Amino acid sequence: MTAFEDAIGEIVAMHNRKQADYGREGDPFANVRASEAFGIPAWVGCMIRANDKMKRLQKAASGGAMVNESVEDSLLDLAVYSIIGLVLFRETRPSADRLKTEPGDWHALEHGSAE
């Protein structure tokens, strides 16, 4: 197994562990979907959470101390949030749109200007 594959395994394991605390039966992303109560699409709310991880990493990268979680934990969390965001984004698209979407097209799809 490669180092990349090992990291993917860690991402899956972290997601599964944390879902026991945050998800609920039938909806493992219930905590992330909570942003919809504030009018924010779930996938965007997920990216806001990912941005919190980025801010931690920016602090560490500029020499700041990480007190409550390690750089590795933040990187793993960021990867998990990215994948959750992808899943939630895909839920907003009809499957036919997902199949023809090219990288960079999400903005047009989100704003109804895609063909």
C-alpha cells in the first residue's frame, strides 16, 4: 500500500469515528446540513467548516502554535470536509448534470447558467 492509500485509510477511519458523535441514523451529515436552517446550502456550510481548518493550518504555517489539534489532524479534517462537501454538492445536482459537469463548471451550475 502506498503512503497516499494509507492517508485515504486514515481519512475514512477519522470520518467514521467522528460520525459516531456528529451524525445521526439515516443522515451521517446532519450536523453539516444544519447550516440550511440559516439559509446556507449544506455544501457551502461544509466549506465554511473547512475554512476554519484552513485558518488553523495558516496559523501553523506561519509559525503559530497549534494547541487543540495537530497539523496532521487539521489536514485530515480538511480532507474529510472536502469529501463531505463534494457529496453534499452532488446531492443538489440531478445525476444527468453530474455526469456532464466538467471541472470549473460548478459556478455556472450553481447560478443556473449552464447549458
